[in-house]
Amino acid sequence: MKKVLLLLGVIVLFGGACHASNLVDFKCGSNPYSESFSYSNLLGTNFISEKIANAVLKKAILKDSKGKYKVNLQSYNVTSLKKGIFKSLEIEGTDTVTDDIYASNVKFKTLCDYNYIETDNKNKTTTFKEPFGMTFVIGFSANDLNKTMQGKKYSEIIRKANNIGNSSKLFNITGSSAKISENKLYYTMEIKMPLLNKKQKLTIETSVKARSGEIMLCDTNLVTESFSVDISKLDRIINYLNPLQFSMELFENKGADVNIQDVTIKNNIINVSGFVTVEKDVVTEQ
């Protein structure tokens, strides 16, 4: 049971490669426990097991992520839980930091009422015996985005972008920042132009929306009046440096399909919602 819960924490929160998926194609497995009766529920031992499982999962998450987490796992009985079978799981986190990616809040909830994940301790593998899915909602503040952009991984994204600019000696990005005001996102690039020996801050007002399962910055407008540039020519690099899409790597995992359904800005918080699914019989390493 412990290794199953450890895996869930890893599958849901930490990462690898992302693929688009369609929730219409996702179907839960049949539930053999829908009309069953459990003596462990009657005796209260299942309640104790759930409490232990929640504590184990929370501890596993906190090994790789900082923040305040609440975990609520519901099972059918003690025997099934030991096998890796459970009814539902909810994970809520506030002020989280995972792999240098900051978020104000995250929330996951299983899609199915029957979940079965089997572990092989000898071969150190885990098999999803039934389709597994979770909905998620994540909230980013401007402060979250700025802290994320100060990290080493985002700095590597800027370095790669500079390789493009430096090839023609036109510009060099020295920094970036974000601001959210009146539910609008403002993205600022600090640019050094070697030929002119000049530094310039370029600020863009942009909308955000989900497209093909990813977060796109769109409808961009140049705010910096002293800078003249064809904004359409910057769209590619702006989305390459998109701190929101970069932050969503928090949810990516090899073997899991992640799809972003909606992106909204409310109370100056960017809310991203979607779902993550794993197909039946997918095998992952522990």
C-alpha cells in the first residue's frame, strides 16, 4: 500500500513528457465494489487504514514538494487497499514549490470510483490495472511566475532563446518578469542590444487561453511606447518563453496524458484547469 501511494504522489505531481488527450475517449473501469459490503468499514478498521494512507501519501509528496497539503483517500476495505485498489483520492495544496515551480494552489480529484494500481516490488515496477484519471485546477499569481522565472530551469529557456538572437547579434535577453493587473497579464523582457550598446525593457499585454491542450499567450499588445517592433514577429519567442506553459511541466509525466481545458484570470490569479489520464496496463518504474 505504501508504494502505491508513493507512486500516486509521483505520477500526479512530478515529471517527464506530456501528451494531449481527449476526455471523451477516457472510460472508467467497471466497479466490482459498487454493491459490496465490507466488515472492515463496519468495524472501523478501514477508517484507520485510510488515515494511515493519507498520512503516508502526504509525507511522500512533501519529500519532493514544499507547501501545505491536504490528502483525502477513500477506500473500500483494508484488503483491497493493500492491493492498490481505492475508491477516490483528492489532493489539495497551497503555496507549493515543486522542482523550482511555484503555485498558489493546486487541486486534484480522481475521475473514477474504482482505481487499481498494482506494484511489483521485486522488479520495481507499477502497473495501472484500470484506466486512471484525475481532474486538476492550479492557480498562479504574478509572484509565483516571477519566482519560477528566477529558477535555473527557466534561465536555461532564456539561454536557448538567446542563441537564436545572438546568431544574428540582434538582441540578448537578460531577464524577464510578470505582472497581473485588473485581470490582465503583462510580460516584460529585459533586452540588451549589442549593436546599439543599449538595454531596453519590452512589456507586452497578453491574453491567455487553452489551445490544443496547451497554454498560449495571444492577442498581444506592445505596451512599451519607446520600442517599435512588429509584435507578430515576436509571437513565437513570446510563447517559447511562456512562463505558464513552462510551469505546467509540474504535471507532466512519462506515461501520463495531460490536457489543459481552460485558462482564466480571476482576482489577478491565473487558473488553469484540465485533466491527467493514464491508460490501462501502463507500466512505470518506481
